[in-house]
Amino acid sequence: MIRRRTFLTITSLGILAAPCVGEAQQAQRAYRLAVLNPVPGRNAHHEGRGEGLRELGYVEERNLTIEWYLGERLPERAGELVRLRPDVILAISIPAAVAAKQATRTIPIVVLIIGDAVAAGLVASLARPGGNITGVATEITPELSAKQPY
């Protein structure tokens, strides 16, 4: 499970890696990642995410700051994290993604969810999501189920 989380983290932070390609000799910019998760407390999955980031060259306190917003009151927490102006918001769950979407239309939001992003109103369609939201859906939606051969 930690490997899957590491993969998802690596994928979600790919947006941060692109600006660094041509800056090898310049001072490295510090990036800010905000994590919005309805589950309170940090656990082993958080540690696994840190390992994946270190493999990519992102080290907390050196070139990466991670702001953890854990627990209930997602709309309020989403508003708080948007005021920090992070480079990326990582929303873990549909309710977290909805709260982040309502809080900003400009900060990129990477969503890790189980469920139907289209039905939740997060994206217009999987083919053309539009807006500032991208991510990984771990359950096949009706949109994809219709295309499955049986």
C-alpha cells in the first residue's frame, strides 16, 4: 500500500518538477504542498509519501514545505490553506476535493479519491476535466464502465 501511495505522490508532484529541469545551477526554489485530508492524525501513509518525495529530490525544510490540514471542517480548512498560497493542493477524498474546488479556481488541485469525480461535480468529464483539478480515481465510474467489454 505504501508503494501505491508513493506512486500517487510522485504523480501528483510531477507538476512541481517541470520548472526545476533547467535550474540545476540556480538556487533551488522552495515549494509548498498543502494536504487536505478529512482523516485526523498523521500515519504510516504520510511517512511513505515523504520517502517518495525524497527520492525525487524534495526534502522538507530544504526545498519543500508540507502543510497538513487534517480532520473535519473541510471548507474552513480549505480556505485557510488557500490563504497560504501553496503551489499544489493534494485533496484526499471527494469531500476534501469539493472543499478545495470551492476555495480556489487557480491553485492546482490533485485529487486522490475513491468514487465518481463526475457525479461529485469535480470535473465535467474524465476525458475533458477542465479547470484546475486533476488526479487519480481508484474506482471505475459509469462513464468508463460503459466502455468496458464484457
